[in-house]
Amino acid sequence: RERLNGKIIITHIEEHSSREVPVIYRYPKFIKIFESITCLYGTPSYNEINPTPILAITFPLLFGFMFGDLGHGIMLILLGLFLYKYTKSLSKIGMYLSICGVFSAIIGGVLYGEAFGKHIFHGVFSPTEDVMSLLKFSLYIGIAHISIGIIIQIINNLIQNKRADAFLVNLPRLILYFGFVYLVFGFGLNIIKWLEGPILLMIIPMIFMIIGKPIWTLISHGKEEFLSIFGEVAFEALDTVIRFVSNTVSYLRIFAMIMAHIYLTNVFYSLSNIAGEGIFGVIFSWIMAVIGNIFVVLLESVVVVAQDLRLHFYEWFSKFFENNGVRFSPFKLLMLVK
């Protein structure tokens, strides 16, 4: 500052220090786009599986399931490409919209047979006709997503050399979840049928989950830690069953979003049909249809992204993501010379 006669401004940003190894990952360009979503929740450490490569598939996939529409998916692609090419501040959002729009268009065309809120052909199933099939399909997606999360947690335990947690807590938890799913889909809510024998599919892994780690602690560490571990695991087993129900049911928002999409679009079509005959009636009808489709795309893209984030953050990340990583922050010297 003295040598330059005050013609320099030094800016110094103090980063938090940590003894942990700073984390930096290198991805292919497609996966790199979704790293910022993972960072909204936290930073993965090197002793756990980084969820970003999986998130790069599941995030746009769940978006497509909730906003499955061939026509609106194409509109999202075009909107995203416009934002990416002609705006700087919204370029990353534009890339997200384009990728999600591709999944929306494919799933809407192949799975639902929907375009611009109208049923154009019978896909795998029609949301308006096969309501129960769509409802069950939403739960199946949730079961698969949650199961992947528990499996990742087991792998993380093995990476961290926590074999007791892997085989005595989380593996029984996974078996317990599969048993719960089998009871619900195989016997419904008929408790009498459950008590005839199938409920053992839940009771056995739950008992193993409650006593497995405490007994291992008793053998390896003695009586001092036994009671604390036993109380902790017993409470965790009960909490696991409650969370399994709430987490799985939460995926019904996929069903709710696709149904809301169809009926909201039909509201604007109904308004456009109110117009009378003649040239002005036709013009008004087309204007209402165009405005309605644009409104649906803009509104639902925001709502569906929010629901997609919730399913990943609260229903999926909570199963395995420890958020113990320290993000790498390189030293930067910024000099502004007048």
C-alpha cells in the first residue's frame, strides 16, 4: 500500500478453518450441474458415498414423474435453453429446466400419454383412468428411492469401518422395511391377516435390530455402554417404523402433482370453451388456451422443483447423508488497482 501510494485495495475473506480434509470432486459436465443441489443440503466427506451422481438421475426423473407431459416438457426445454443462452444470472436454472424438461417430455409421452394436459394416447397407464395404478406407482417409486438410501447408508458404514452399525442396525432396518412393504401390499391393512404369521417379517428384524448392537457392545465394551446403546437403539427402532410410514406416504405427492397438473390445465380449456362462436370467440379461445398452458408451465415448474427438493432432502438424504465434509476453498488474492 505504501509503495503504491494507497492506489490498491486489499480484500481478505476469512474462511472457517477445520482439521478435516477439504473436499473437492470432479464430475462429468452433466453431473457437475447438480452439485449445487447437493451443496444446498451439505458437503459430503471422503468417507461416505457422494450422492451427486445418483441425484443427477433421480432429481430430473422424479421431476418428470410429477410433471409428465410431452407438450409442456418441450416448452420447458425451450424456456431452459433460452435462459441458458441469453441470460447470465439464470443460465444454470435454464440448464436445470432443460434437463428436467427432457425427462418430463419422455415420461409424459411414453408413460402417461399426455400432451398439453390432454390425453393423446394410452401410455403405460392413463392418470385420469388408472387412478389406483398411478397411486401405487407413486408408492413404488418411494419404496425404491428409500431403499437406495438405506443401502447407501450400509455401504457408508462399511467404508467407515462401522460393521456393527452396518450388519446389526441398518441391514435389519432394510429387511424391516421390505417386510413392512410386503405386509401392506400383500395383505393391505388387514391386521388379522398380519397376525396369522406374516407380521414376523417385521418383528424378527426389529428384535434383531434392538438387541443386536447392544449385545455386541456388551461383549466388546462391557456393561457400561450396554444400557445407553440399548435405549438408543430401541428408541431408534420405534422411530424407524414411524418414519417408514410417513416417508413412503410422502411420495404420494407424485400422484398429487400429476393429477393437479391435468385438472389445472383443463380449467383453462374449460374457460376457453366458454367463448361464443365467431372470429372473436375463436381468438379468445386460443388466447385462453395459450395463456393457460404458459401459466401452468411457469407455476408447476416452480412447485414441482420444490416438491422434488423435499423428497430428496427429507425423505432420501436423511437416510444416509451425514454432511460432515468441509468444502475446499482455495486461497484467492484479489487486488483492485485504482
